[in-house]
Amino acid sequence: MKLFIRLVRYLLPSKGKIVLVVVVSIMSSLLGVVSIYSVLPLLNAVFTAESTIDAPVHLEAKAPGEKRVEKKESSGLGAFQGIDTEKLKASVTENFEEIFHAETKERTLLNICLFLIASFAVKNLFVYLNGQIIFRIQTKTAKKLRDDVFSNIIEMHLDYFNKNRVGNLMNLVYNDVQAVNNTVSSTFVNFLQNPFSVFVYVTVLVVLSWKLTLFASLTSLMIFFVIRTIGKQVKGLATSFRNTMGDMNSVLQEKFSGIKVIKSSAFENVELERFQAFTRGFRNLDIRIARLRNIIGPLNETLLVAAIALVLWFGGLQVFEGRMTSSELILFAFTLYSTMGPIKMFGDVNTQMALGMISAERLFELLDTVPDIKNGTRAIKGFEHDIRFEDVCFKYAKDSDAPNVLDHVSFELNKGEMVALVGQSGSGKSTAVDLLLRFYDVDSGRITIDGIDIREYDFKQLRRMIGVVSQEVILFNDTIKANIAYGTHDEVGLERVIVAAKMANANQFIEEKPEQYDTLIGDRGVQLSGGQRQRLAIARAMVKNPELLIFDEATSALDNESEKVVQQAIDHALENRTALVVAHRLSTIRNADRIIVMDRGRAAESGNHEELLQINGLYKHLYEIQFSGKVVENGASLPVS
Ligand SMILES: Nc1ncnc2c1ncn2[C@@H]1O[C@H](COP(=O)(O)OP(=O)(O)OP(=O)(O)O)[C@@H](O)[C@H]1O
Ligand SMILES: [Mg+2]
């Protein structure tokens, strides 16, 4: 119920339109009923009248009504509805007769038929209008929901993305919103449009014969339960279907972006087999759902016809007994048939709503998730003195008793200095960088900029003043210019992009491209070489002329030539800049003011190149390995410089 109220809140901006839907619904159902209700007895009168419809019709129309008044009064329920409705019926019929009255019977018949066409045309115009309005409300709601969901996801802390598969996130934005959307529209139709129709139709039914109505209701109730039982099963299966769909999204996403690995290991067949197993399961599930879904339609119709046949039988008996006229029975059957549609929808609404609610629950759960990283309020544009890690401890899995990924790490980086982090793979270098960017928060200790804990700063501003070249180069399917300019929020002209590209040693290769800075580089930059991608990433970091440059060197081995070019780009970028550099090639950081040697999460050694060599410890060990090209003990190999 709470969920439902929250959903309704999404509808509030459209309240004007909702009122319109209600009004139009009332109008169209009234119009529908009035036309059937008034025209059928008239037709009856036309066909039974002699040569003209003047006086005899009045008598014909009134006579059976008057007879029934007596009967209904004696039948209990008639006491409250008998007199008024009978009078109403008679006067409506009379009025209509006057309107349609013509010289000849044929002419009257034509008038009636024209009226029928006109009234149904107008009624259906209303139905069309309603459909349009409902669709507008529905799409507006869906758009807002989708925007909210996307905005929540994109603002989420990084760990959220580590724990949720991309396919499932895509599912949230696409399928779950769609399911809620469907529910909204079906709810609309069912709770705003149909109740009026049902109410009006049922009134007509009761007026015609309450006994027959009771009989028909019992039969309909039976249908309702049968369909509901099937609906429940469909719902269960549909949930698994949606989850499977999410898994497929994830799998496709992962496989297509990892296509190179698949191809280089010639694993296409293995992947195909896996996928086929997956689609097999998918198909089986689909078949089970279809089996149930397909049975609903035929079963529905059979039951419906059975119900109407029963009603005709029961009603026929009433006609024989003179409790109803035959035209009333036809009218009854016609109205009953019209009632069935909306009532059948009520039967489905349960399933529809349940499906939508599952999705709504997931969506609201996401919308309620507050990012773990709380933003600070202090403004920051740059810094004057230093950045310090003070006794920082951190691990990813908070509840496990695994050792800390960073274990009491302390070091400082003064303005204008270049500090390097080196150490074996997995020793926590990239993690330290992520902490400084506030992708995660420290478990204990603190990181300060100019003496103030970074948790106090607005993290978006903090990140804006830092240029990052991350270990994993991430480029978008856009032009070279757009990819470089992505580094800054300022509107950058081509000139600034070129300056950045020059600093990153990238200008030359870009100029050689046919469309230069407007060259599209493909998904993740697949149309560029590894070294070119790295240089674009450097240019992206340089374009905002950052206060602090963080450089997490890619481990991917480049050939000697590209390595030299990239190295030059790095050297160039580091000139006269405060920088924190994670280096695998020790040659990159030989000139660093301070080198911190990380070892299984601890800052084991610290000093400049010469000092560290003299200590004769880990750094010297790494250095010697690198220059002899051996493999480090834990199995990770460091590229030879
Ligand atoms: N998102 C994550 N969730 C859980 N554990 C992680 C995550 N990222 C890294 N780790 C673990 O934290 C440890 C430190 O990883 P980190 O990426 O900081 O190493 P690194 O020093 O940068 O290594 P490399 O030189 O290979 O880049 C590793 O044991 C790694 O498995
Ligand atoms: Mg790393």
C-alpha cells in the first residue's frame, strides 16, 4: 500500500489530466449506456407497431412496464427500485420517441439507426481521447521515474557499482520502469475508467432484472476466480523471467566488451555453447509462461459464452413467465456482454499490479538507497600547503576478518612535490588513490588537505581540482576532442584541447587522423592503439590544468617505441606540477621528491631514489628485479624499463 501511495505521488503533477480522464470516462460510459438503453426498446416498438408509431407505441412501451411494477413490488427488492426506475424508464422512452418520431415507420427506423451511429461515434471519440490522455500521463510518469532512477544510480558511490551487475542496473532503468508504467496505465483504466462503466452497466442490469443480475454475478465470480488463479502463476514465472533477462543483459554486455579476450583464446564456441544453454533455459521459461498466458484467452471466452448462455437460458425462462419482455432480455444480454470486458480487466488487474509492484519495490529500494559516501559542504578550489595520509586504514569487505588493504598508511605530499607510490601488485596503491578521490571513505585515520579532513569538502569540487589518469583507460565512443574535453566542466575551445594534447604528446597522431580532433574513436576507443589511448587519457587529465595530478600508471605492456612516447608524455605532464604517481616502471619516478614503497597495505619504506637504494630493502629489490627482468615473488611481473 505504501508503495502504491508513493507511485500515486508520481502521478500528482498530472492531477489536472487525471480529473479529465474521470470526466471523460463518465461521459463515455453514460453515453454508451444511454444509447443502448434508449434505442433498443424503441427499435422494439418500431417493429411491433402497426403502420405509424404515434399512439400505439406509447401504449406498447408503457404497457409491459406497468405490468412489471406490480410484480417487482411483490418481489422484495422491487420495493426500493421498482417505482422510480420504472417511471424513469418510461419517461426516457417517451422522450426519445418524441425526438425520433417521424411521418413513417421507415423514417423513424432510419433516425434511430443514425442516432446509434452518432452516439457510438461520439462515445468512441471519448474513448480515444481518454486513451490519449492516459498515455500522456503514463509516459510523463515513466519519464520522471526513469530520470530519477538514472540520477540515483549515477550519483551512487563506487562500491554500489562493484556490487551490482551492469545488466541489472540496465534492467532497472529499462524493464522495471516499463513494468511500473504498464501498471500505471492498467490501474488507470481499471480504477478510473472501468468503475464508471461497470457502475452504469450494473445499474442498468439491476433495473432490468435484479434476479438475472444476481445470477450473472455468481457466474462471473466463478470466471474471476479461475482467471485469478492462473494469473498468480504467471506472476511467479514472470519474476524469474525478468531476472533471467537481467542476467542476459549482463552476460551480453560483458562478452561483447571482452570480445578480444574471447577471440584471442578462440573461445567463440565455448561462449556460443554457454549462450545456447542460457537461451535454452530462457526459452523453457518462456514456454511455461506462454502455456499459461495462452490458456487464459480461450478459457476466458468459453467461460464468458457459457455465462451468457446460462443467463439467456435463465432470462428466457423469465420471458416465458412474462416477468420480462424479450427486448429487455436482449438489452440485458448486450449490457452484460459490455460489462464483462471491464470486469475481466479487474480480474487481470491483480496480476498486472503485482507485477508492477515487484518492479516498483525494486525501484523505490534504489531510490531510497543513500550513497555511502556523504558529501561535505566546505568549498575547495585548490590547496596551499599539503595533502596528508594520517594513519589510514581501509578494507573493502567491512565484515570479513581479512587483513586491511591499507594498514596504518601515513605519508605527505607538499604542494609542488611529486610523490610516487610503488610496490607489488595488490599492495594497495590504486586503493590509496581512490581514497584520496573519495570513491571510498577511510575506516580509520584520515586524509587531509591543508589540515582539513577531506570528508568535510564538497567531493565534486575536490574531484574537479584533481586530474586523474587512471590505471584503466576509459574512453567514450565520441570524437577525440569530446574525449579530451570530458576532463573539465568548463566550455573548452579547440585551442585548449590542442594544448592539452600537446602536453600529452598526442597532438601529432591526432593531426595525422583524417578528421583530426573530430575523429570518432569507437566504443572504449577501440580504433586507437594502446599508447594512443593512454595519451588521450593524459590529455584529458591535463585539459583542466589540475591543482593535483594523479597518475596511476597502466600495467599493460607497451612496445618500446610507444612506451618511450608515453613516458615522454608523462614527464611532460609532470613538469612543475604537484603529482601523486603510482608507477610500475621505476624509471618514471626516479626524480620523485619522495617514493613510498607499499608492501601488503603498509607504507614500508619512504625516501627519494638514492636514499631508498641505500636502505637496501624492498625498493632495491624491486629495482634490481626490474633491471634484470625477473618475476616478483608473488607472481606478478613488472615490466622491464
Ligand atoms: N573493488 C574492490 N573490492 C574488493 N577488493 C578490491 C577491490 N579493488 C581492489 N581490491 C583488492 O584490494 C587490494 C589492493 O588493490 P589495489 O588495486 O589497490 O592494488 P594495486 O597496488 O593498485 O595493484 P596493481 O599494481 O596491480 O594495480 C587487492 O588485494 C585487491 O584484490
Ligand atoms: Mg592499481
